[in-house]
Amino acid sequence: MTVELLGGKILSPYFGGSVYVWGSIITIFMLALSIGYLVGGKLSLKAPNTRKYGVIFIVAAITTLPLVIWHAELSDWVFMQIEDPRYGSLVTSLILFLVPTTIMGMVAPYSVRLLVANTESSGQTAGFLYFVSTLGSALGTIMTSFYLVLWFELDNILYGVTVVMALVGVVAILFPKPLPKAEKAELSHE
């Protein structure tokens, strides 16, 4: 949510803050997340472990770097090509946000796969994960919109998000968590 909110700040000097701009940002984020959910779910079927989970975070951080480094130049270039705020903001959002948000979308289904111990508790586990995820999104939204944008420059916030994703990835790789016991038994029978 932090990156999505900052998307509005990134695009507003070029395309304004109209419903077109926010519609473009939200559309690209929803499209990217849906693709990420599919890919992450598929990836979670092949020997899931926290090391692969960590790699997802590191790849998300790496794919966010171009957004952090070149957002102004890219937004300016698209604006020079497409002045219409509807299409200019859509193209800019597509270029800046599609890939990193798709990778970030892979986290949720992979998290469910790592946390589910058995089919009887899968609904509860998924529900708890969505609770934590949505609560985190709400906190990220309020922190970004009420405080972070007042305390830090836009680029510093984006660098911070990138560093946090990379650190989470490194921790997941260096301190792997074993699969739940029921999951290990199912995998050994396959």
C-alpha cells in the first residue's frame, strides 16, 4: 500500500491527481496482484520452503529499484509522449508498477502454503493471514499518508521499502522455518 500511495505522488506532477490517475494506479496494482497471486500459488506447489520465499522478497526488492531510481525520468518521458492524463498515467503506472507489484503479489499464496499444516486448518490459516495482511495494509496506508510523507522525501521512503523487502528476504533465507509436521508427512508420501 505504501508504494501504491506513493504512486499518486509520483504521477501527480505530470498527470495531476484526478480520478483518471488513481484509476490507472489502482487498475495496474489490481492486475499485477492478480497475476502475482496466480504465479505465487503455482510456485508454492513445487517444494515450498522459506528460502524460496526469501528469494521472492529479494526479487521484489530488486524489481522495485528501477521505480526508485528512474521514476521521475520515466514519468517525464511518458508525459512528453502522451499528455492525456488518462493514457499517460496508465502507461506510466504499467511501466513503473506492474513487475514489482506482480512479484509482491506472489507473497500471499506462498505464505498460505508455508503456514498450512493440514487441510482442516487451511481456512483458518488463510483467514488469519488475510487478517494480518489487511491490517498491515491499513497500517502502511495510514503511516505513509499521515506521517512518512511528512518526515521523509519520496525517494527515501521508496528506498526504505526496498531495503525492508530485501531484509525480509535475507532473514527468510538465513533462518529457514521447517514446514509444519503434517505437511512434511504429505510430501514424503508423494
